Amino acid sequence: MLKQMEGSHAVAEAIALCRPEVICAYPITPQTHIVERLSELVQEGEIGNCQYINVESEFAALSVAIGASAAGARAYTATSSQGLLFMTEAVYNAAGLGLPIVMTIGNRAIGAPINIWNDHSDSMAMRDAGWIQLYAETNQDAIDLHIQAFRLAEQLSVPVMVCEDGFILTHAYERVDMPDRNQVQAYLPPFEPVQILDPEDPVTIGAMVGPEAFAEVRYLSHHKHLQAVEVIPELAAEFAKIFGRDSGGLIQPYRSEDAETVVVALGSVVGTIRDVVDELREDGVSIGAVKVISFRPFPMLALRGALANAKRVIVVEKAFADGLGGIAVGSVRMALRGLTTPIYTIIAGLGGRPITKAALLDAFGAAVRDEIDDPLFLDLNWNVIDTELARAKEKRRSGPIAENVLRDLGLVGGKPV
Amino acid sequence: MAQKIKFYQTGTLTVGNRLLDAENRSVQSTVDRSNSLTSGHRACQGCGEALGARYVVDTAMREADKKLLAVNATGCLEVFSTPYPESSWQVAWMHSLFGNAPAVATGVAAALRAKGRSEVRVLAQGGDGGTVDIGFGCLSGMFERNDDVLYVCYDNEAYMNTGVQRSGSTPATARTATTPTKGGSKGNVFGQGKNAPQIAMAHDIPYVATASVADLHDLENKVTKAMGMHGARYIHVNVPCPLGWGSQPCETVRLARLASETGLFPLFEAEDGIVTSVTKIRRRMPVEDYLRPQRRFAHLFKPKPDVEALAAIQAIADRNIRKYGLLD
Amino acid sequence: MIGRPAHSRSGADIFQVRIHGRGGQGVVTAAEILSVAAFLEGDHAQAFPSFGSERMGAPVIAFCRLDDKEIRLREPVMSPDALIVQDPTLLHQVDLFSGLDTRGYLLINTTRRYRDLGLGDYVTKFPPHHICTVAASEWAVEFIGKPLPNAAMLGAFAAITRRVKLDSVQEAIRQKFPGELGDKNAAAAGKAYNTIRTN
């Protein structure tokens, strides 16, 4: 059913269709609207006997989900930014225990400086925690990926994060095609756990494992991700059959098959990149894009195939490693190992900085001429940086950087004064 | 026709089952006890926690008609019971992290509620570090939501699993690896540490109790009572640790008894935030008798008695005795 | 999928709206309602806020894009086709008119004249039927009992841009505010629409 609605509410309704049995909620912007809407749906009896637990922290939110999942319930939670970091220990634990929890990440920057706006620093920090990570480009993607996420998680007994850009998607009203209950029911069977706390058949979950077996247990987790590389496209194909739309999968190419330059990106920025690709194509530039949907597991072979004929690759990402550059680009390089294709990184959209078509047109243009800085920090205000560097050089006690920069810009609270 | 027997008439405060009516005998003395924490685990000799946990879990199992799920915080109990590839647990048991056992238990209880399995009960366990320190946020959250979980804290008054470091439950003057007594310092300082049972009571949860491995009948009775209720319940059990306390393994039960008989570890029950019963001190003992056998307090006696510190500890005991009315 | 996709960007059909106001004036809600109105007419629409902290009285911006094709662009609206100013006290505080082409539309919630607002010269650059002042707060007080100007501004938007129908705006308002409140807001929108159409 076509609906015009807020992204968070669309995700909440999709989650409800997936019939979770335990939902744990803790507020953090920009994810909050999802759990707010879910609380209403539970109250209204839309999710059967689902238990909605208001917890005291994100660490507790995921811990409650861990307990619920181990006891055989389909468990869901959502978080963002600091919340994801606060639950880090439980994030690794859920994966280590092989519990098929689904968690939405409303992607948001990490402080300090505190910032509530979008980038991918949060989920990228958890990229190696053993969770599958799927990134949504649109709110339609977000709906569809959540439905596939439960299926994938439970089939492989591995937790899945569905990452959607905070505000840009979570707070955007746009058209979505909301699946109906019967379709989801047909696609997502009841949760059949591979391990369960059961008084009739008591097992020990979470035993201590020493050097004699730890590597094997960890390898088996790796193996699940290798399996996921096979299973994700299968689940997408099955999804298409039931829901009548292509959604999910490992990657999605856009006009990239014959392109000399291919842009790789994750999340909502892919939409803007599609527009930029079209404009450049109209100017005769041979350019395309590849959306990476599954970042973990990383689609090594699929991406290598999609990039094999490219003369150059540009990775646009919303997070970076200090002193090194991009994060996703490392995985892209791994996929292209042995090839000499130049790979450029554009770091953009940090802390909610708009990624404009104009800036991408310039940057891609420079890349096509192989004249781009690598990594390129898109739309960086060098005056501010130079001023602060000069100040720090001049004076030992130069003060807090964030405050200095805001003063230089004449900004207080994000508005000119 | 059996006469009414008091435990001290049996010559022991711990068992004495043979002289009791069948219905008054301990769960542990029955042949059909569940042996949930079965033998072969790797606890130290004289471990108070292993003793306490055995009584707690078997009693909970009986009260739940064996429909029990257990959640455990990281700590000695977890480590000594589940070294790969062995497990001592004959109960469905899970361990997640150090600081989240109460929240994991909440999740287990929520799953059971979602599935309509109200007959299955949930027990969570942790040491004092996992309970009063790192897990305290989750514990308070579980209390405040009144989730249907019995949480049992085995308090040995320091982080024993990591090599005896101070916790928020370590008593004043105790020497630990992080409150040393070298160079004239006096161990853990006065005026710190938290009273977890009192804080639990402040949540107005249905049931809070303190218990001791010196009175295992009482411990069993309290677990039985707690299992007869629903909502968040908390039992805080005093479990001496020979390794961390520097005591003889054979002294574990005696030290636990002295902790209560001096007034340092009062035994009481509270319902809905109000104290409903206390275990009276039968033979009041000076705190010195409790402190002297423990190497963690050795600096209070050598090279010469630290009169001031001993008086301050006695004052704590005296205050407890007044506060809880521990003497007739 | 080589060559031009079905939803090429070559057409200039996309219509971009930027709404300025203050926290508490329903700025974000206005953008959402406008997107629903367009959706009801079968269009694609994308509404989103400027993502600031939500505080009463603080300047707020919201955006809405309308198109007959899927909207993929995620940047803020920098070159609006229509600018809605819900609070005239913002006129000289923020860079309100940034990117507004003089072929575009300008709607200001005020009972004052452009000259009195210091916009006398600026508005002469626009086609006369592309600009209007709307007594939205006054009508809101009259119809709703509170100076919440967003519904009336959307009625005015429908009147001067003809990009959405009044009916759709009113239906979107009623969906957002079921019951009496929706009817009152819809009436305020209707009042603005009819006032502008008859002038």
C-alpha cells in the first residue's frame, strides 16, 4: 500500500509487520521516532503479545534483547551514535553468542564535539563486531531491508544491523510501499532458534572458552558471514517474488557496466550520486555508481565484478579513520587486490554537512581527470583550519578547538550572529 | 512425634537435618535435589559463593518445579562453573557480560511473558562487583521496572576473580590489591561502599533479603519465600572467600556466622521497602573476633592494635545492631 | 541498465519549497502536509526538516520537493522555487532569500506591506502574481484560536503556485489532524486560498 509518511514511522510499521516478541527502547536522536511509534503499535495491539521494555541505557537495551533472543523470542532494538558505542560490549556479545537480533541504526556522528546530525561514524565503529550491516538508500529500502534482516538473522543465527541515515531518512516524509501482513507472513516464518534456554532441555549458553577452542568458535562466526554472502542475494530474490520489487542484495549497480569511472557509496547519498551521474552522463562523462547494501559481509566478489572494467573508482564515505583516510575504501581495495585501478576517497557529509550535487559534480569532475586530492574532504573550509592551526602554533593554551572554530565562523548554535 | 528443635541443639547451625521433621529439612538434604550446580566445578576450597549458589539454585529449582532459567554475570561463579568444554550447570543457564545480568534476565522474563510461559521462572546471579558496581545501573533498572526476576548477589566483598581488587562492597580497612596496606596506609577507607540491600529496598520492590552461608536453612527459606512472589526480588548473600579474605578454607562458615553475630552483616527481610523481620544475634561477638582470622585485616592487629580503626568498625556493628534491632 | 534510465533528471519538473519559521509554528509539519497533499495527487514528494535542535522560538527551516518522478536528491533545498516565510521577524535575522530565483514564488505571513518590511525594492523583481502577503496568523487565531500560521500559508501556497490543489491541502491537513482541529485548520487554509484567488 502506497503511503506518504515519515521514515521512522515507516520503519516502525515494517518492524511491527515482522512480529517481534520483545522490543527494547531507549531514546536517542535521531532514532527515537522509531521506538516511539513502536510503543504506540504495541499499545494498540498491532504486534500481538509483544513486550515493550523501556530500559535505562542502550547497554541495557541490547542486553535485554540478548536475554530475550536466548530465550527464543524475536528481539528488536534501535539506537544511534553514542548509544551504539555505549552498548559496544553487548554488540560484540550478541554476535559472539550468535543471537539473531535485529537493530536499526539511525546513523549519526560521534562526539566530541557533540553533534546530533548524520554521518556513518557510529556503525562504521562497529563494522567488525560480527554483525551483518545493511545500509538503506531510501525509506523504501529501510522497510525492505528490515524485513529481510529478520529472515537473514534467523536463518544464519547472526545479528543484523540495518543502517539508515539519521534525519535524512529517519525524519524525511516520502512515498513508501508498505507491504501487507500476509506478504510478510509468507516471507518471514516464525523464529526457530538454533539454541534456546529451555528448562526441558537445559543448555549452557555463554561458556568460557580458552585458547584450545576460541579460534574455532571465532572461525565459525566468520563462516556465517561467508554464508551470508550467498544467502543475501537468495533472500533478495525471494523477496522480489513475494513483494514484487527488487530490494536488498549485496550491491546495486547504477549505469556502471560500461563506466570508466565508478563511484562506490553506502546509504542515502547514493540517491544524490545517481542524479550527479545522470548529469555527468548527459555531458558525455563515462561514469556510474555502485551502491553497497551489505557492508558486512563485504561483497568481495560481487564488487570486484562490478568494478573490474572501471578505469578508476571513487569511494564516497561518511566516516574516516584519523591519520589514514576512508574506512570503506579499505574494503574496496581488498576487493580489487591485484588490480592497479586507482581508488580515490571522498569523505563527505560529516556531522550532517550537506552533500550537495554541486560539490559532487566538482569532485567527480576532478577525479575523472585524475586531479583529485586523495582523500578529499568535501567542502572543507580551509580558512577555519588554517586559522586554528596558526592559533595553536602561536600559543600553547590555545583553548578548546570546537569553541575556537565556532567563534571564527561567527556561529553560535549553528546560526550566524 | 518429633519435638520442636532449635538448630543450636543439634550441635550445628548449618544442617542438623536428621533431627528435624521431614518438612523442615533442607532442600539440599533431600535425595531429589536438582544438583543444579553439580560437582566437579573449579571453585577454590572453602568457596562461600559455590556453597551459597548450590543452595540458592537448588531451592529455586524446587520452587519452580524445575522450570527455571538462570542468568549469570561474569565473575568467579561463571568462570569456575563453565570452563570449556565443561559445564557444572544442570539448569538452563546463560552468561552474557559482567555488567548486564539483570538486563539479560529482564529479556528472558520478557520473552517468557511474550510466549505466555508464566510457569517458567527466572533467576539472575552475580558477585558483588557485577552487582553493586558494574551491573548496578542494569540492576536498578530491573528493580524500577519490577521485572519478574529473582536476583541473587553473592557478596565476597571484592573482585576475587581478577585477583582481589576493591569493590563498592569492600569493607573499611580491608586490604585488597588496590587498597594496599604498605607504607602505613590502612586499606580501604572508611565512609565508602554502598549498601545494596538498602538501595534495593528504596526501589520498593516486593522482596529484599540478606542471607548468609552460615545459616543455610535461612538462605533456603528466603529463596523459597522470594520464589513465592513475583516482580523484582533481591537476595544479598554473605559469602566469605578464603583467597581474598586470607582465611582458612575451613573457616568460611564460621566467618560468615561471625559477620552476622558481630552485627557487621545484619540478616533481615524487607517487603515493599519495609523491614519485616530480622535474625536476632544469639551470642553477640566483638568485631575483633571476626577480623582477626582474616589476613586482609592483619594490619589492624600488627605490629600493634589499631585501636582507633577497631573502634570505628565496632561502631559500625553497633549501629547496625541498633538500626535493625538485632538484639533482644 | 545502460543508457538513459526511465527517470532521467533532464526535465525541470522538480519543484522545491523552503519554509522558514520558528520552533512551535508548525514549520516541519507544514512541509510534511505539503508532501502529503502532493502524494494525494499522485506525485512524488519529499519533506524534511533542517534537523536542528527543537526549541520553541528558534529559527527553523523545512524543505519540500515535489516531482512527478521518484526524488533521489538528498541535499537541502538551496534554490527554492517557492519560499514560505511563516515568521516575518526572521526577515532580517537569517539569510532568508538565499538561492530564491526572482522567477520563483514568495509568501510572507504578515499584515504589513512589503515597503514596511523593508522589502519594497526586492519584491519588484518578482512577477506580481508570484508574491503575496498572507494574514495567516490572524486567520489562524480566527479559525483555530491559536496563531499557528502553517495551514493558512499552505492554502496561500496552493493559490499562488497552483502546484497542488486546495482540496489536497485540506485533505492532507485533515489526515494530519483528525477531527475538529483538522477542520479548523482546513478552514484557515481555505480562507487564505480564497482571499488570494479573489484579490
